[in-house]
Amino acid sequence: MSTISSNKIEWWQPVIGTTEYELTQDVLKSGFLNDGKLTERFEQEVAALLKVKYAVAVTSGTAALYLALKAIDVGPGDEVIVPDTTFIATANAVVMAGATPRLVDVDRKTLNIDPKQIESKLNAKTKAIMPVHVSGRLADMKSIMNIAHEHKLTVIEDAAEAFGSEMAGQSAGTYGHIGCFSFSPNKTITTGQGGMVVTNDADVHQRLRQLKDQGRQYRGTGGDDLHPAIGYNFKLTNLQAAVGLGQMQDIQSRLSKLKSIYKTYERELSGINGITLLPFDVDSGESPQWIDAYVENRESLTKCFEANNIGFRRFWFPLHRQLPYQSPDSDFPIASQCSEHCLWLPSSLLLTEDDLSQVCQLIKSLIS
Ligand SMILES: Cc1ncc(COP(=O)(O)O)c(C=O)c1O
């Protein structure tokens, strides 16, 4: 395994194994660099891991969300329910499809969309609900699916941060009608940039295939092909899939490592006043993408991390505080409060027990 080395305790590092080198070399030698056989193999491996019928590889998580919306004909005049706490791509994908995101505040205990607040945001224009599994922690899918069923809405899971995270044997991204994943560099597996859309619906699958490849149902020569629908170019290349397939080889150890990092933080930091880990149910299969915490005095902790060469990431500003989605804080009290207090602790797959102990000792000495 290799990575860019430094003395810093990193917040996150992509980990590249030898198989990635071997497979990318094979692709380069083959001369077929486009979306091809390796892309198909990557899709099949992801579908098998998530126990879902269809997986369609695309260029990014944002593209995955956009194509999922297009596949169910979301467009101008439609509204989509989106949590206020998320990476901005969730809402941007809705806008890209021509629709309007309707923001909903989040649950303080999970930072995921609060199902109790969804119904008041529904109206005749609402087409879909897009829950986000923040940091890999599953949203309350039972309640969300009940609301969707009652109001005849489609659920598109933004599982960009939840690849391989499960709850009692069911993977994030497979509860709703469509699930979307990201393979950008700070995810459990990466293809540089890349994404995957998964579904059990044959019609949605067919639409996704057309949408990602210029409306073609079947790959032809690029010459006299038939294009029965409008589509675009969101193909994931063999080169990227080669990296993805290499990364998939040790997916179980990656997920186990993330769970064990969480368990160490939980053991070391539980009961410490001033910092509260957001909980993961790792024993039921939930896998953290990154370890998140609510910190009373975030600034003093981030200063201390900076002084000690320890990586971290502050939480996103809630969407309603970003210029394109601006709304008053009073409509989103939980998201507003959490964004000022939450951060991601070092969560890299390469962290050692020593690194974690150093981080926890520092937190304890600062806070107590
Ligand atoms: C919740 C969420 N949604 C969507 C995305 C977008 O994925 P990508 O960067 O692959 O386009 C991300 C990426 O980090 C994300 O965290």
C-alpha cells in the first residue's frame, strides 16, 4: 500500500494498493481506455457487495444524483426534499436537474434529516425525498420510506458518504428507490473522481444507461448508433474502474478499520465533558466514513490540532447559509447550531493506535 507520506496525523488519506497499479497498467496496455469491461466488472462487484440488482458507474457522486433525478423525470416546476446539513452537491444536483431543493432541518442526535419535519415541507410540486447518510450514519429510512409511501414520492438516497455502511444486513443506498455513491478521494474507496447509482428497478436502470451514454441503449461504434432518448456523457472509464476494482479487493478491511477507529474514540472519549461523538451503531453494521463530534469550544480544539499538526475538518456550513440557498437561521436551528460546533476528527485508514492515542490524549488534556 502506498500514500503520500507526512508526519502529520491526517484527517483522511486515500490508500492505493498494488492491484490498482497492475490493473491500470493492463488497461493502458490494452489500448481500451473508455468505459468498458472493467467498468462492467466494477459495477458487478458493487452490486454484489450492496446486494442490489443494478449498479451504473458514472463520473461522480454529483452526476449520480443528477442522473437519478433525471431517471425519474424530476425537472422544472418540481421540488425535492433535501436536508439542510449536507455537502452542497446534494442541492446542486437538484438545481442541475431544473428543480428546486426544499430544505429540512436535521436531527440533533444524528445530523441526518429529521423525518418529523418533512411533511410540513411537502406540497403538490414535491416529487422526491433525498435523505443523506451524513458521515456514513444511516438516516431514519423506515420513517422516510413511510412518508414517501403515503405521499407517493420517490426516495433517492444520497449515500455518497456511506459506501458499505449497513443496518442489520441492509446497505445504505438500497432502502429507497435509487441510491447514489461517490468515489472521490476522501471516500472509503476512490477512483479519483467517480460515482455509482444503484437500483432494483429495471426501468430506472434502463433510463440510467441511456442517460449516461448519449441516450444509447446499447454501446455501438459511435457511428451509426441509435439514440432513442436524450442522454449525456457521464461514463466512468476502464482506467478509473481499474482503480475502483483494486480498492474493492480490501473493502472489508477498510470498513473494519473505520469501525475500529470509531470504537477507539468511543472508548477514549466517552464521558469527557465538552466533546460528544456522534454515535454509530457499528455492531449492527454501520460503518463511519469519518468520525464526527460535537465540541462545545470548537475553536480552541481546532487551534490545538493545528499547533500539533493534527488534521481535522470543520463541518459544512448548512445549505441555508450558502448564498444560492439563503434562508433565515431561525428556520434551521439545529443545523445552524451544529455547523458551529461539529468537526470531523482524524479518520484516515492509515491511523495507528499510537496516532489515535495521541489525538485522544490531546483532546482530554485540552478539554479537562
Ligand atoms: C453528501 C454528499 N453528497 C454528494 C457528494 C458529491 O460527490 P462527488 O464529489 O463525487 O461529486 C458528496 C461528496 O463528497 C457528499 O459528501
